Amino acid sequence: MNWNEIREDFPLLKNYPDVAYLDNAATLQKPNCVIEREKQFYLTENANPLRGLYQLAVTATDAYEKARETVRDFIHAKHTEEIIFTRNASESLNLVSYTWGSFLKEGDEILISTMEHHSNLIPWQQAAKRTGARLVYIACNEEGFITEEAFKSALTDRTRIVSMTHISNVLGTRNDIRRFAQLAHEKDAVFICDGAQSVPHISVNIQDLDVDFLSFSGHKMGAPMGIGVLYGKKELLEKMPPFLFGGEMIEYVTRDEATWAELPHKFEAGTVNAAGACALAEAIRFYQSIGMNHIEERESELGSFAFEQLRRIPHLKILGSSKAADHHGIFTFLLEGVHPHDIAEILSADGICIRAGHHCAQVLMQQLKTPSTARASLAFYNTEEEIIRLAESLKTVRRRMGYAD
């Protein structure tokens, strides 16, 4: 695999050759084919899908529904109508919390982990407040893992919903979603998986995981911002009330009543982001042309290299697992005596893009006893040279902040 050639497919990386982009957990850069596919929709297919009977509208509808089928195939869902297009993973999780969450009652329990992104925490926090259910947290250990023992001890006969990240956006650790979903189902609880950090980086097979719902964002895998996916088991989606109202989610309306469209359109109110869906499908095809196995292997190699470079830096502490493979290309760290924002600013001056802050995971920050951290995150198009630049710049940060060493 010629990774230098693949890197050439990303125009922003070519336009800024002196910039090392290492904030891929926040958003991935876009390949040419994705940018061109979105442009093509507006140039040659632009009409409101699902509504008009004229040929242009039929073409737009066909492109939109073919994109849905591409997503279905990518995550190995059984039915195309199990794929709901949303704006992002956050909206997908909110959709489930408002709809399936409406079945909760006082005394029921919602189980989440302390490592959840706010998008998989606040919706359940609010669902608990609306329904009188109880929000229960399960803490990860020092290595950043939820152990099976800890999961079993938190799961009770009152647990109705379990919602958990597949890969942590802070520590990079991967939860045993398949086993946890199995345990949840033994208690007749539904299992929701936040796949925002897993779907773009590892092979995800819905049939193998057997989760009830899965969310992910297109922009984290090279698609445009503003397109996301909710997968849900058909039998569950059919039981759920709509999330938003209007547009093609309606079947029939009288002055006093309305009935809803069939899946998946029941959950897609208003004019849909057809161009974004088509571009997401193109991003998936781009990934498939490389091969998810090759992407996993490349990112694992880069991660091992980065871990070795970072752990040799004096006064730097990598949070989470002591094994490179457990980080899945996400390295969150502290540098003694230097605020993470200062680290990010100094690295920015050297043309290196990393993230600093609480990473939308303040509950985890509270557990780690730090208000903020610095984070470098990798993608398959990154290079060893960029990682060396990161390490060399980090070695100078304390001196540039006035420390003797």
C-alpha cells in the first residue's frame, strides 16, 4: 500500500504542506472524491428527494437511497430501513434518548460509563430527569478499560438502557461491546453503541456486535460535516415514536391527527441532506478501496511509533493504557508544569495541530483529576515524519515556558 499516494488524495494536506494535522479524532480531512461527489450532486442531481415525480427529483431520490444501501452494507445491517440519516452522532444519540427513552419510568436505570463523550451523556442525563429514571455510572479503571466484573456489578434487574462508547475519544481504549451487549440483553435492556471513534478506524459488523442501536458521524471518516447515521434494529425502530415532525416523515394529516411514514423516513423530518449522504457513501467507497484491514494495520503501526516517541519525552505522561495498541491512535497526555492550552499554542506555532481541553468528556476529566489535557490523534494518511515533528516540538515546550529543562 502506497500511503504517500493516498495522502495525495487529500487536498487540504497538499494545500498546507508545512502543517502536521494531528486532530483526527475531532474530524478527518476530506479526500478529493468526497468533495467532488458532493459537488456533483449540486451540479447534476439537485432536487428535493422523496417528493417530486419529475426526473430530476427521481434521480435525487435514487442517489439518496443508494447512499443508504452503501451504509447498510458497510456496517452489515440486515435491512436498509434500519439506516437513519441524521446530522451527526450527537443527533443520533439524542434521537434514541427522546424516543426509546420515552418508554422509561420512575425507578428504571440507565447505565453509561464515565468515559462517555457529552453527546452520549447529556441526552441520558436529561432523559432521566424527564422520566424519573436513575442514571448509573460505571467507572473505567486506570488503564482506561471497563472490566466485565465492573460491568456486571453495575447491571441490575432495573437496567433498561445501556449506552456506551466503542472507542474512547480521550483514552483510545476499546470496550468489549459484543460481550457487554450480550450481558445487557440477558437483563432485557437495550444496548446503544457510540461508534463515532470506531467506525472510521476499525471494521464494525453490526451482526457480530449485536447492539440495538449504533451512531456515528460522517465527518470523522472523511465525509462532509452535517451528515450522520443512526442504525437501529428494525423491530425497535418500528416501536419508537418520531423524533421530529414535518416533511416526508408524515403519511397522512387531518386537522386533529397525523400518521407517520414507514421506516426509515419516519425519523427523517424535513428536507434531507442528500448531498451529504451521497458524499458519505463516497467516503465509504474510498475506505473500501483501501481496505479497512489496511487502514487498521497502518494506524496501528503509526500508533506504536507515536507511543514510543511520546513516552521518551521527559515530564510527559500519557494517560490510559501502558500499551500502544490499546490507544487506537489517540494519545492524551499531560506535560508537567504546562497547561494543555499552552502546549497546543506552542505546537500550533510550529505548524502542528493537536487538541487541548476537556474533549467533551468532563466526567472523565473529573475521574482523572485534571480539568484538561492535550490530545494528538492519528489517521492513516499521517506520516512518521509528522510524529517526529510532534515529539521534537514537545521536547521544547517546557524550555519555551521558562523551565530550565
